[in-house]
Amino acid sequence: MAGGNLARRVESTQRLEGIRIPSLIPLPGTWAGNLGLRGQDDALKLEAVADALLYLGPPGSLTLEKPEAGSLEPAYLEELDRRARVEWGDTKLLRQLLGPAGSPPNSPPR
């Protein structure tokens, strides 16, 4: 339910307001560990799959740093392509995430 997720996000954001950035938040036995993995009503809790949460700040403060062109080896790019096709059906999102680094050196962008 979208409304429930929004309420949970607001509550979580309020609880995180006083926490230093970056912080490692322990999960076992804490409010953060009791959050559902996929939503408020999810029986699988964060503390069941992780020991701690690395908090880097509110979403609006985060930036995406793309790798430089030519910084990724061709074999690694091929594996990322393969995984993107399996996961998402194509490589469009991968290309957006990688930017100029998504093409091997001396080859036209895909």
C-alpha cells in the first residue's frame, strides 16, 4: 500500500534526523531492524538479513558518480551487459547508470 510506505518513510526519516552522517546503525533489536524488507507489512525484517545499515544521509543529499570513460575493462562490461539483460531485459538502464564508461575505449557508444 503506497500510503503505508509513505507513512513509514516519513517516520523513518524523522528518526534519522539527529543521526550523524555517515553512521552505521545496528539492526538487531532496534526500530530500524524491525522495518520490513519490502514494506511495512513484510514479515521478513531487515535484522533477519543484515547486521547494520550504513546511513549516508537523506536521499536528496546523495549524488550519482559515474565512472570515467575507459575505466571499466571490456570483460567486466560484457558481464554487466549480460546481467542487465537477465535482470531488466535490455541494457538501457545500465547505459544510463554508467554514462561514458558504458562503452569500451575506442568504440562508438551503444
